[in-house]
Amino acid sequence: MISAFTNIWKIDELKNRLLFTLAMVFIVRLGVAITIPGVDSSVIQAYLDWRMESDDGSTTAGAAVGALLNVFSGGGLEKCGIFALGIMPYISASIMMQLGSAVIPQLAKLSREDGGRQKINQYTRYITIVIALVQGFLIAKSLENPDSALYLNGIGQFGELVPNFGWSFVAVAVITLVSGTMFLAWIGDQITDRGIGNGVSLIISVNIIAALPGALVQAWTKFVGGPDVGQFDPMILVGLIAFLLFVIAAVIAITQAQRRIAVQYAGKVNRKSQMEKQTQYLPLKVNYAGVMPIIFASAIITFPPMIIGYLFKEQAWAMKIQEWFSPASTAYYVIAGLMIFFFSYFWVSTFFNPTEIAENLKKSGGYIPGVRAGKPTSSFLDFTMTRLTFAGSIFLTIIFVLPMVLGNWLGIPYMVTQFFGGTSLLILVGVLLDMMRQIETHLIQRNYDGFLRKGKMKGRYDRLQAKRGAATATSGNTVTYLWIFIAVVVLLAIVAYMINS
């Protein structure tokens, strides 16, 4: 593996792609740190320092929802950055268009036509702008009374966040937030075409990893360096680290797990006039839906306490419903688990078409041994995928509830427990595996050793072969100019810090 990292710098194209990706990542994190015009950055800094010192690991509905929102924005919400909306409006629009293409016949027909995919991408961007406008307006209005926002609760004690709040500020803030989201979508496309990995997923992963230093500090304070550290607390931290490694290994195993269905095709005629049979495999993933069921369940289950708490303040029945949807209650896990099962089967039924696969096998002369072609093959694939989806749903449910269980059991803040499961860990594992596949493919195509000398990473050729010839490699001059720009920005930041000090 060490030799693989060394060989990366011997291939100019791969080196330029990697440096370009790192430059885009720097720009993404830079936008998170730049506050919206009109916001007092000194109030935000004082609030962030207070949050780091006073986080007691509470798992109330408001605390968990606020932490979840900050995860996907990379801390942009609590920093009131120009990238506060993050890439989530674009992802929401993409999910809507994917579901629409599977349900609406006109969109399904358009996606199969020449140039139809470009049209769908264009519609996706239009929907992204609409979603970003609505969310940007809500965020801008919430800054008038930031204490009521879940992600800024308690900031009012440090001063006025927006000294001159008015409609002019709202307009500027909305334009800034929408522009930031569209710029992130453009960066994601550039990373996909000119860098390494899927750009949109990589941006989310970078925002998640940005919380890792703070999580490490809180874990160290909780179990080692804090004032209330017990005698066996350091041993608990060691056990948590070992448990984390186990969870990561399990997530990788389930993410890569497949049920390989043998498919035989008629081959060439040999000298004895007998048809040779060529056996191939149809891979069916155990976790076919990926992280999407958890994303859907998390988005839906967080809305009831927010809406009910806003519309029916201090009502007894409203507070009871909020308790049901709090991560501290058993009902929360039951509802979330049922939602994950529902969305897992919904995703499979929408995007996995056993009838179409059976027809394609029949037309190409392929068949599954022991299963008749046509409808019996379709029924066999549907039955097999249903059982696999059940196993994948159980795995997703366990991963989803794991951070909350650890938080309630050990009193650990959500910033720490998010790395033990949930959406964050699944996204990180998927993105890193995809990047390793692409890098390994570049290395092997040029006769270098990959990350694994024996065997191969599953699916390492699929993505690159599909993009081969369409992607444009970044030139060395472009990468040089980007890193000159980054060096200038870093130098100016150091000078500004020294002047302020």
C-alpha cells in the first residue's frame, strides 16, 4: 500500500487530478469560514468557543437535529458561512429527479433519449435554485432571533449577531447562500470530471471530516483530560477505538457484499460441434439502496418536532409528540427503523427491475442454471433481492441507531458518536472506497502495483471505464495556478492573524 501512494506521484495525470481535488477541497473549506455579509464574526467566534467548552453530550431532539444539520454543512450553519446551505439542496433536487425518472413516464423517456441526461441535469439545477431560495430565506430570517434556531441556540448571550437586520440583509444573505450552493454544485462537477472520486459525495465527506478534530478533543476531554475523569475512563476510550475499527470493518464488508448469481451464455462451437458454455455472474448488492434510506428517514423524522414546536408552543400534547420524536425515546428508534425498512424496499422496487433484467438475459442468450428463462427468472431475481434487502435493512437500522445508543449510554456528544455509524460513516466509507478504486485503476493501467497486490477491489474498473474518453484531465498549468492562489490566500491569512494579534 505504501508503494501505491509513492507510485501516484510518478503518473502526471493522476498527480494532477489529486492536486486539483485537494485544491477544490481547500476552496470548499474556505467558503465555510467566510461569514455572510452583515454578520458579526466576533459573536460567532465567542459562541463556538463556548460550545466547545460546554457541550455535555445532551441528546435532546433539538440538540441532535442541530448537530445533524451542522454535519452536512461542515459547520457552515453555526458559522453563518457563505456555504451554510452546503450541497444538500443539490442532492435533494437530484433525488427528486431520480425518483421522478422512475415514476413519471415522460422523464423516464427523456432520460433514455440522446441528450436527455443533459436536460435532466438542467432541470435538477433549476430545482436546486428553488430549494436553495426557500432554505436560504428561512436561514436569513432565523438570524433575526438566532436563539430560536436549533444550530445557534445560546448565541444571544454573546451579543447581536446581525447588528443591522432588515430586508436588505435578508436579500443579500439569500443571494449569497444560493450562489454558494450553486458554486458548490459546480465544484462537485469539476471534481468528478477533472479530479478523483465523485465530487458531490466528496464535498459531503470533507464537511463530515471537518468535525473530526473537534470530536477528538471532546473525546479526550471526556475520558482522559477532563476534570471528572474516572479511574477506568481511559480504558473505555481504548475500547471505543477498538469498537470503531470493528464498525468500520463491518460497514466496508456490508458495502462490498454481493450475492453473485451465475449466468451462463452459449459460446463458440468447438470441433465436436458442441456449444461451449461461458459462465458469468450477475452481482446483487446486499445494501442496494446505500445510504439513501437513512437520509430519507433522518430528513422526515426531524421535521415533526421542529414544525410542531414552532406552531404549537407550550402545548401539552405537542410536547408529548416531541418526546416521541426525541432520540432519547424508544419510539424514535422504532419509527426510524420502520422508515428505513420502508425506504429500502421502496428504493429497490423503484430502481431494480427484475423483469427487464430477465428480458435482457433472454435476448442475449443467457440463463440462470436451474431457472427457466422469462417470468421464472424474473420471480427468482425478485425473491432473491427481497431477502437481500431485508438483510441490508437490518444492517442500516443498526448503523443508524448506534450513534444515539452510544450517546445515551456513555453521555458522549453527537459530534463524537456520529463517527461510529449513521449517515456520516456510510458516506465516508463509500467515498473513500470509490477514490481508492479509481486510483488503483490508474496505477494498474500503467503497470504499477495497486493497493492490493493479490486479488482486486470489487468494481474498480466500472466507474473509470464508463468515464474513459469523456473526462478531461486537468493540465499541469491549471493545477499550478490553483496552488499559487491557495498559497497567496494562506499568506494573507497569516498576515491578517499577526496584525490582529
